[in-house]
Amino acid sequence: MRKLASPKWALLLTVGLAAPASAQSLKIGAPQPMTGPDAPFGDKFKKAYSMAIEEINAAGGVNGRPLEIVIEDHQAKNALAATIAEKLITQGKVLVLTGGRASGQAMEIASVAQRLKTPYLVDHPSADMITTKGFEWVFRNNPTGSIYPSAFDSFVVEYPNAMPRSAAVVYDNTLFGKTIATAVMKFLKSKNVPIVADEAYPVNTLDFKPIMTKVKGTSPDFLLMVAVATTDAILLTRHAKEIGIDARAFVGFGGGFGVADFASQLGPLAQNVFSSASWSGNPNDPKTKALYEKFHAKYGIWPHEHEVEGYAAIFIIADAMKRAKLTGNLDADRDEIRRALAATDMTTVFGKVKFGNWTGPTGDPFTNQNIYSPEQSVLAQWRDGQLLNVWPKAFAETALVFPDPGTKR
Amino acid sequence: MGWVGGAVAVAVLPILVRNTFFLHVAILVFMWTVLGAAWNVLGGFAGQVSFGHAALFGIGAYTTIILFLKGGLAPWWGIPLGGLVAALASVPIGLICFRLRGPYFSLATLAVAELAKLAALNWEWVTNGPIGFLITTLPSLTVLGRRVDWEAKTPFYVIAALLMAFAILSTAWLRQSRLGAYLVAIREDEDAAEAIGIDTVRAKVVTLGLSAFLAGLGGGFYAFYFRYVDPDAVLNIGLSMEMVFIAMVGGLGTVVGPLIGAIFLTTVGEAVREHFQVGHLIFYGLFMMIVIRFLPEGIWGKVRSVLPGMRAVRHGAP
Amino acid sequence: METFAQSLVSGLLMGSLYAMIGIGLTIIFGVMRIINLAHGEMVMLGMFAAFFSQKLLGIDPFLSVLLLTPAMFVLGVAIYWLLLRKIIPGGELNTLLYTAGMSLLVANVALLAWSGDYRTISLSYGLAPMRPLGIAIPAALAIAFAMAAAITVALWLFLSSTDTGRAIRATSQNREAAILMGIDVERVALFTFGLGTALAGAAGALLAPSLYLYPTVGELLVVKSFVIVVLGGLGSVPGAIAGGLLLGVVESLGAVYVSATYKDGLGYVLFLLVLLYRPTGLFGVGKS
């Protein structure tokens, strides 16, 4: 499959294959990074959205009307994301927004959506701030950075002897890394676990050996690694093992710890490393399995977090549109969709969805955050090159291995 | 004459054009003009090439947003203060970097900008680290008896236009001032300028101060209009390069150049982004190379030298 | 003590690769007084060349250095001949800005062509590190170090014993005198730019198995390489070697004993201090 960004001149993508795009179609706007270093992620969402829309339109669309998605490139720049969101709302006349990808851009989109009174369904961006500012036009399906570690938290509490005697936390100094590290450390401190190392590194660090050398000196019981970049995830783990850190558990937080390359690059070094993610896919579930197969058949790659989040988002939007009374008046329709979203109560491949106002782990009140987000956090483990869910038990595909067999502790 | 026409066009635009997206683009053009003018003052007039101007922009942005969110100071006061703080910060920066000449100065500015970004990422008690700051509501303001609607584009348009006017006027003032003359001398041959008695350090520091003030104004406006500031958005080297680009393409050392550069960047950049799926950075890189090779005086510089009836272009005339 | 030894060794190993990047930059500066901001992209191209030769041709990245060094030399010569030659007379600052534009262009075209997906090179023999005296030394880095050392020795012999090498050193020391001595300095400049580019590409190929590749990695590397050449003294090859090793060690020890967060900052501060107070480099062998 060609992975190159297609050098066609029309970046404005119109996907409504079952029916021609017409004034009848229901437009969704999605700012995504289509060029620049984040482009691979934008591409994942594009594929996911396309597949979801095709499916929905093939089944007759929403109340007979086809869905249409308009993806525009924000190049991972905040200001550009704001510009594009405005453009989609005022020129593109979209009914609802989704996407964003990175939290900085999502913040801008949320701000614009709130001010211009257009609903925005956040599918992937994880900064808590996006749904803690009381924006009633912004909804989020996926877990936030502070909710992310929920599965890990329950694991150390419930699994026998899993409470760390000490923990070293190494994380990148980005919104993502900082939020997760802070949440995890707060939780561990509340359980009186000493944090023997608290190391923030700049994203795309070339060499983790110095940090790991320092961490080794603190002799941690658990090594917790947070990385927003896949490359950092792989190098962190590699250097930790090469330096010879001996821990009862190596736990990675971040999508990069769950991609196929993690195992193929690290080989035996990946064995028994835990990966905490917002979704690892439960193949026990027939719907998940079907999605996996279909995606792979169509695009030649297996879907992960990003793809499933994008896919699910379209279904949530379609569901809301189905229930909304749309009259053709743009402002009124957007408000209708907002109300419909607020009343959502459904299950997608990603998990159950119901938006509510509740207080999150940071202590800040959420507005329109999926109340089931904590359940979506899953702990998986690498076994012989395969990533398998191990916790919570309800989603487990195999038995957990703990402590790490390589440890002398 | 040209000035009056331009001012009228700018003033009338939001009345004629109701399209909010178009107004948004205009606001962007104005903001970039301020930033291009900021760089132009130092790079075009004084000949000091800085690759770190984003640091000054970022200082302005953070100042304005922090004063508002933590101090309750309305952004229309915060923006000029942002400029002021950036100008003050530029003094020690200048004293360090101006000891160096030419490319060494440029490299030093690069290092300073990277240090600023590092500071913003890590001094959380000041900058909130990577989380940044978000403005959710702007304070209410009544002007001439009417409540200002911050959801509309017009108030921002007006403020951006005023900032742009200030930038252009200060550049014009600089050009015909004594300081401006000193800068021409310094740009041509700094040692000779010293030899004839010009206090080059003072001239450069003052010029940097003005440049920093403008960059800080731009930053403050960014915080006010885009409402979200984090280290990556306001302190990245890409921003510094965009400022260089605008000034160069527009015409170094000219007064109107930054406006031309900003229009070019915003319109052509948007078009390239939409139709060619090419990251606009390819466009910048390519154009920078083309301009330096074939059009070193920039678009405006070329226009002036080519159009009949305009007075002969001195190196550095508007 | 073990921590210290480990971080020292890690620092020296990385530093040797930094040094190779720095050597290319410093000889270009020495001969032509050009600060080549696109140097990082040359390293990036070397990295990708090694990656693709492994992926498409099955050639081990360390062996591919033999192929791509001459190829990068030709590229460097082409860039100088077709592009830079006309810009240099416009002055230092123009050239600086031009190379900045070139850097943006190359990095972003690469991004378009190869996408931002990171890539890594895995070596079948590279998985477990060697552990002499309990200090972990990754195999790939050790091989890279050895090859970098060999290349540096070869370069040194070239510069000191061959006519072209001596011409390069002469031009670097004093351009006017070299002209007077009958050296064709334009030819020397052309050759040197090719050589510097080739060294950058080779450094990239050696680095690739130890790091990961992405088209904008040049940004990171170019700043480091400037720190190195300034530390070591602009124009001095031994200076670049020393500067590279020094930076590697400072970063490594800094991350362990000061803070991982600020380790880059240490490099920048050192850079500024040297620029201000010792512009000829820490060892005083550079040109100012």
C-alpha cells in the first residue's frame, strides 16, 4: 500500500461515495494534520472517517441523507487550526466538527466552536483542559490524559502484590506526557509509594541512556515511561533495558508503546512490557473483530487507537444527527445537534458513550465528557510480539504476567 | 497620497465585506505585518539578522495572557505591556548578542530563542509549562455607548489595524530619523560607523528595543485573538523564520515591505496549502531561495526600482 | 562510580558521531566562511540513504557508507556549483539566509516524499549490548564509533599528505595567500563543499542504526553541530572532534547529574559563553 501522501491538488476531501455530494448532504468538518510531521496521524483519521462514512451511506445515510466529511490540513499549528475551524464553520457551513489530533490544535478548535456555536466532538485529543472549561458546545468521547492511567491504577490496587514499593517516572515534557505523569504520580503518592525518580525529557530526545543511567541508580521497583512520540517510546524501552534496569514491571503510557513496530524493533526486549492505552481492542468482541478485519482488508494495515477513535466519532455524530430535528436553518440545526449529542446514550466499537458533567481525577469539573471514559482505559502486555489485553479482567485476552520474569527482585 | 488611500481602504473594508473568514484573513495579514515590521527594523534597517525573534513574540504573548488570566488586566492594556516587557527583555539579550557580528550574532539569537523555549516549558510557576493558558471569556467593554461584541470580527479587526498602523508609522519614523541614518551607516560598515563617532552599541540596542516592542505587540495580539498560548505555539523557530520571510520577500529596509510580505505569505501560502497539498514550509524555503537569488531587494524594493515616476531608490528607501 | 563511567562512555560514543557531523561543517566554514544551515539536512539524507539501501537493496547500513559517501560528495559539488556559487558574492548574511531556505526546502520535500513516519533500522547483530566491565555499550554505536574514527584518520591523512588536502588547509588558513600561491580557490571551495557534505552523509549513515529517522531530524542536529564547531573553534578539524566529544559528554553527564530537562540548555549556554568570551573556541584554534 502506498504510504505516500497523495500529491493530488484537491485537499478538500469529499467523501460521500454512496450518493453524490449535494445540498442534501450532512457536512462534518475535520481539521487534521495532513502535511508536516504529524501527517501520518492525519492519514489514519482520514482512512477511519472514510470507512465509517462509506458504511453509513451504504446503509442509507442518516434519515436518507448522505454524510459528507470535509478534512482540512492544519499542519499541527495552533493558529492554523483556529483559522481552519473558522473556515469550516463560516465558509464550509459544516454542521459539526471533529478531529484536531493534537491537544494544542484541539484547544483552538474548541475555543472557536464554542464561540461560533458549532458542536465539536473531540475524538482523540487528550488534554483535560478541553472539556474542563465549561464549553457546552464541546463533547469528548475519548479518555483524557488524567483518566488514561485508570487501568494501571486499578491493577496495582487489585492485583496481588502489585503495589509498587517504589516508582521511577520518566515522561516527555509535553501536555500529554505531563498530564499523564502528574496523574500517575498523584495516584501513587496517595498510596504512599515513593517516587524515586521524576525525569522530564524533551520530546524526540536522541539518547535516553543518561536518564536511564540515573534511574538505574535509584533502583526503582517499577519503571513508568510516558511518551507521546513512538520513537521516544521505543528508545526509552530499549535504553532502559540496555542499561540494565531491573524492575518488577515496565509500564509504557502512550500510543507508541502499542504499535507493531515497538515489538519488531525491540524483539525480545519488548517481552512482558505493559502498555497502557485508551483502547487496545478486545478481540473477544465480535464487533471489534469485524472492524479489524474490514479495516485491514480495505487499507492493508491494522487499526489502532486513532483509527478506532475516528471511526467511532463518525457513528456518534450520525446517531446524534438521526435524532436531531434538522430544518435547514444552519444555526438552529447546529443547536439541535448539540442537544442530540448531549442526549447520546449508545455503544460504539470504542465503548459506551454518554456525555455528562462530572469531576475528573484532576479535581476539575468536566463538561460533556464521556462518563464511561475511565472504563476505556486498558492495560495490555506484549507477549511474543503480540499485544494482548490483560487488565481489567473483563477485557483480558490472556493471563497477566507479573512480576517481570527477568527481575531479581 | 498612497498612505491616505491605503488607510481609507483599511478603514472601510469591514463595512463593505461582511464575510467573517475574509476579515479573519485580513486580521492575520495585519498581525503578520506587525511581526514582519518588527524583524525588518532590526534586520532590514540595522542589518542584524536574528533567528530568534519568536522569543520576543512569545514574551509578549505570555505577558498579555498572564496579566489577564492571573492579574485581571484587560488585554487592551496587556498588549502594549506585552510589547514593553519584550522590549525590556531585549536589553540584556542585545547586550549579550550584540557583542557578536554577522553570522555569529545570528547563531547567538538562535541559542537565546531555544533557551527561551526551554524556560517556558519548564518554569511552570510562570508559564504553566506545556499546558499553557486559555482565555475563555474576554472582559466586557463599552465603546461610544455600545457593548463590544467579542464574538464578532470587527473589534479585533480594528485593534489589529491600529497595531499595524503603529508598526508602519514607527518604521517610517525610523527611516527618516537620525537613528535611521546611523543604522544605514552601521549596516554598510560597522567599523567605519564607529570610527566616525556613532555609538553603535547604543544604536543597536535602541533599535532592538523598538523591534522587540513591535514583536511583543504582535505576541500580545496573538494571545488576545487566538486565546491559547503554549510554548510550542509562540516560541517555535518556525515563527522566527516566518518573520524573516515576510520582511525579506516584502523588501528589507522598506516601510511598506512587511505589508506586502504579509499579504503574499497569507494569500499565496493559503492557496498553496489548499491546492497543492504542499506544506507551506516548502513554499517558504523555495521562495526564500528564489528571492535571495533573483530579488534580493524584495517585492516592494523591486517595484520601486522598476516603476517610473518613483524617486530613485536609495538602498533602504521605502 | 559505575553511573559515572557509564555516562562517560555513553557520552563519548555519541560524541564521536556528533564530531563527524561537526567536521563537515567546520571545513566548509574554514574554506568558504559559509555557515551552512542546511548541513543537518545533509545528515538526514545520509540517514535515509542508509535506510533505503538496507530496505530496498539489502545492504547493511555500515557497508552502505562506502556507497553513499561518493554519492553525497557529488551532491555537495552539485549544490555548490549550481546554487551557492552565485549567492556567495552577495555576502555572508545572504548566504546564511539562503542556506536557511535550502534547509527548509530539503527537509519539507523529504517530509512530503517519505512522510513523517519515523523509521528505524534494525540490525540482526545489534540487539544485545556488549558489557565490558559492566558498562553497557550498544553494538551499533560501537561499530559507528570505530568507523567514525577510521574515517577521521583517513581524512586527516588526506588533509596532511595530499596536494588537494594541503590546498584545502592553505585556503582555510589564508585565502589571499593561497591565491597568491597559485591555488585555484574556487576549485578548492567546490571540492570542500562536496567533502563536507559527504562527511555529513556518512555521519548520518553511521548514526542511523542508533537513532531513528525522520525528515525533520536535521533541525535538531544542525543546532548541535553549530555548538560543536563553535566550541572547538570554527575551521579546525581537531577542534570539531574535541568539541563533539565534549558536547556528548556534557549532555550525558548533564542529564544524569543536573537534569534531563535542561541538558540541551547546558549546550546552548556553553555555546553562548564560548561565542562571547572565547570566539576562537575553547582550545583557541578557531578562526574568528
